[in-house]
Amino acid sequence: MYNPKSKNAEEFICHEEVLASLEYAEKNKNNLDVVNKILEKARLKKGLTHREAAVLLDCDIPEKVEEIYELAREIKQEYYGNRIVLFAPLYLSNYCVNGCVYCPYHHINKHIPRVKLTQEQIRRETEALQDMGHKRIAIEAGEDPVNNPIEYILDSIKTIYSVKHKNGSIRRVNVNIAATTVENYKKLHDAGIGTYILFQETYNKETYEKLHPTGPKHNYKYHTEAMDRAMEAGIDDVSLGVLFGLELYRYEFSALLMHAEHLEAAYGVGPHAISVPRIKKADDIDPSAFDNGIDDDTFAKITACIRIAVPYSGMIISTRESAECRERLLKLGVSQISGGSKTSVGGYFNPAPEDENSAQFDVSDRRPLDDVIKWLMELGYLPSFCTSCYRQGRTGDRFMEICKSQQIHNFCQPNAVMTLKEYLEDYASDATKAVGEKLLPSEIAKIKDSSIRTKVEENLVKICNGERDFKF
Ligand code: SF4
Ligand code: SF4
């Protein structure tokens, strides 16, 4: 029985409800009355239910599809403006006891080099990331209670936060590790993490169990209820995602939105962010074995419909996708991207070609961060290294309240300007700096509150004089 308030995975991601939603969408996808009513509600920019969003996703009336894209662009602009937040993944260890058939870190893969960074190596990786200009990272590690116990993860977070190299610092560590206990989530919370990230991979239980034949991750219920345990432990910024391509995308789309509805219904806090990864080539996996790949157009439509359905959640796209694809999705709702990423363990400090063998997936956008920053600015975006919200106590329902009332922009814009200025001073190439310096005055002018604008201008002078880390 479907119940978004329930804390039982099989009730809040109810298989029958997903199937009924897909049937409803199939029946109504080209019914103009129904589609127009849903679009009318969507124009209020307060979100849609999973059923309503499923109808829009299925709709193939060309002019309605164009309206969907237009609305996604508008919502993106109203909630997030043109700022795009940058981050990078940091792979700590690829030891893993799970058997996920789509991931090269699965324990049966014998020809991938297994690497676990020491704290000294993590320090070097952190310095390398700081030298690129990054301030926000997502740590990643396989599930392995012997090699990667929670103590290792906690030590690593401590190390990362402690490194202050030249003018650099990592100010927000997001964590992407396997589903764990409330007790361990409490430890992560106390370590000062930003967001807890866990991809569901697929919401279809039967498919999930097939794709995770061995290891603790086989347990669908434990994995799907991970965010509930994280919330219980006090982590109120959580990030969802599915690996598109494992199961039929329509199923995943509805279930993902049901998960967002569940978090909102049960805890009053929807997902802080939603990632939209697609399955990619990697060592010892064969993506053609997954018959559910999605083309670029469908991928764009999924992104637009998520943007419309949950306007208050950030959307993340990684370097799995090409520059062209990222450019398209940025317009439709993506608010955060990775840049200059290495998906191998130790790949920042030691980017030797053989290291690529330990990569979790093929990176499509291989440009250095500086190129990505320049590219964003030339496209009219404002790159941001802001990490302010959780450091200022704006998390969970407090964050959601500000975001839903479309006020977050008042924080994002000044913080983006100041952190971009830091980047231009400390890390940008001459060409990027020239583009950035030209952009800044118009972005400062967009700050509506004159007292904040004045403060930002004062802080920019201080940044030129060597001071760092201003935030609202
Ligand atoms: Fe391990 Fe995660 Fe890869 Fe699965 S997806 S094999 S849990 S690293
Ligand atoms: Fe993100 Fe908050 Fe910074 Fe805006 S102000 S970019 S929401 S951390």
C-alpha cells in the first residue's frame, strides 16, 4: 500500500503505485485537458506530484514539450539565477565487497588496481584540488568494513578540512558512501559534513536485486531506507539519484519523485539535490548489457521534468557527460556541476595514465577546471565556489523554507561573486581572469539589497588585498 509518510521502503516506493502512475501517464500523455491542467499547476512553480510529472515526461505533443522546456528554463532562472556551483569528487578507496554488476569496483573484478589512500596521500590530493581552486568536494569510497571502516572515512574528513594550502581550503565535504547505521550517520554529522549522497541506482526491487547479486548492498530495503536513517541521525541535507540506464527510465523517474515526496512527507525536508547520472563505459562492465540506455533528448526531458516537479532541489550533473550535453542541461535546470574531475583513486596528485585503469567510469568532459570556468562565463553563467549554507546553519527545513520562497538567490548571488573573485585572484589563467573581471560588475549590479551590494564591494577589495572566505 502506497504511503509517502511510511518509513518502510516498500510503502513509500510502492511498486504498484509506480506501475499505476505509468499507466495513468500513458493514458493521459496526449490528452490536452489533462496536460494543460498540469502545466497550469506547474506554472505556479511550487512543484508537481510524481503522477503529474510522469504525464509531462510522456507527453509528445511538440508544442507542449516546448512549453515544458520553457517552464524548466524559467524555474531554473527564478530559483537559481545564472549561478552554477562547482565541485569535484575525491576517491578515497576502491576496495569494495559488493558485486554491483555496472561498477568496475565490484569485488570480483581482479584486473583493476585496488588503491586506498593513506592520510598523507589524502593530504596531497586535497592540496592538488585546492591548487585547482576547488572549495567543495564529494568524497567517494567503496563499501568495505575492513579496508574502509567509518573511522577511516572520519579520519579522511578531518584530514581534508585540516589542509590549508596557500590560500586554499576545502570548505564543504559532501560524503558518498554506502548505506550505513544511524550511529555512523551521527558520526558523519558530527564530523561536519555537507550533504550525504547516496544513489539508489534503481528503484525497481527485482532489478535492484539482480544488479546487486552479492554483498550488503543486495539488501534493497536497507539501501532504500538509508536516507531515513541519515535524517534520524540529524543529517538533513541528503542528495538522491538513480543511474539512468539500469531500468526503464519512466519507472525510475516516478520512483525518484516518490522518494522526494517521502522525505518531504516524513521529515518536512525534500532532497537537497538530485543527481542525474547515466551509465557509462568502465573496466569489466558492459553497458550494452543494460538494455535501458537513454538518448540525449530523453535525458534532457527528464532533467526538465525533474526541474519542474521539485523546483527547490538542486540538480547535479557530473563530467560523465560531454561539454555539449552539459551545456544543454544547464539551461534546463542543472545548478551544480563537477569540473576537472578524476574518477580514479589518487588521480589528482598523480594523474598518470595507468591510474585511469582504476577509474570508476569514463569521464566525457575532460577539460581542466580553468577551462570549465571560462566556458561557463562565456555562456553567461556565474561560476560559484560557494559553500556557505551549511556553514551558516542554513540546512534542512531552514534551507528549504528560504529556497521555496525563492529567497536563496539573495545569498547565492553575493557568495558566488565573492568566491569567483577568490578564484580569479588565486587560480585563474590570464584569459579566464580577463573574462571574469569583465563579468563581475554586471553580476554585482544584480544584487538587489544595496547594503549587501556595498558589503560585497568592500569584500572584493579585501580579497584583492589577500583576505579570504567571506560569506553571507
Ligand atoms: Fe562498490 Fe559502489 Fe561500485 Fe557498488 S557502485 S561496486 S558499492 S563502489
Ligand atoms: Fe548553495 Fe547556499 Fe551557496 Fe546558494 S548560498 S550556492 S544554496 S551554499
